[in-house]
Amino acid sequence: MPAEKVTGRVVVIGGGETGCDTAVYFAMDKRFDVTLIGRNRNLTKDAGPIAGSALMKHLQEYAKGIYSGTACTAINDKSVTCERYGDIFTVPADTIIIASGMESLAEEGEQFRKISAEFRRIGDSEKVGNVRTAVRQGYDAAVQI
């Protein structure tokens, strides 16, 4: 999302590497008050120890709020409703950025097995990952064919 379309109080939903990186990006810009909401208690768990530590340091320094172990239960045009440890609360928002997890498209990918002599599941049809792993899986599949 281009920064010129983001305004005021920014809520980023998603505590993985992408969500945390997005939150840091906007939080370091003093025009925005950024709150990060992540479902997992361990934010940045997919970023690796060094990158995750750096992201958490920047989040703690720049973000207005950080909520781990928190589920978003509702979104409207001015706020996000959350549940954390049984408590329900609302976070005001002018801009809401969703950077939450993905689900594998394994079932959709299997539809192509019948129409090809060679078939390999790669990328999100195998397991949700990132661009780096999908490209590597594509390369490996091409070499095997």
C-alpha cells in the first residue's frame, strides 16, 4: 500500500514477518500512529532470530501499540475489535492493513494433476511459504522434469 494512501492511526493485522515489517515501515514515519495486532504470542516467528530481533526492537521503539496473542474479531471503517486472553477491546483506526497468514491451496492445485504427465506441487499449493521458497521449489521441479 503506498504511503500516500495511508492516514493517521494505522492498525496492521498480522504478526509474521510481513506484518511486522509493514508496521515498522509506517511506524518509523512520524506521521502515523501504528498498532500491530498478531494472533501468535511469538511475533516475527517466521523472520528468523536475527531479523526477528531487529524487527521487535524497532516495533518497541516506534509502534504505538503491540498486541501479541490477540485475535481480531471485527473490523469496521474506524476501528478493529480484538480479543486477548478473554478481554475484548477496540483499537481506533484510520487505516487498516491486513498482513495475516495464508492457507495452502493444496486442494486447488490437485485439480491439475490429471491433465499433465508430470505434476509437482510447489509454492502455496504445497505449503504456505514465501517467494524465495516458491522460486526454489519451482527450480527444483523444473530440473527434475
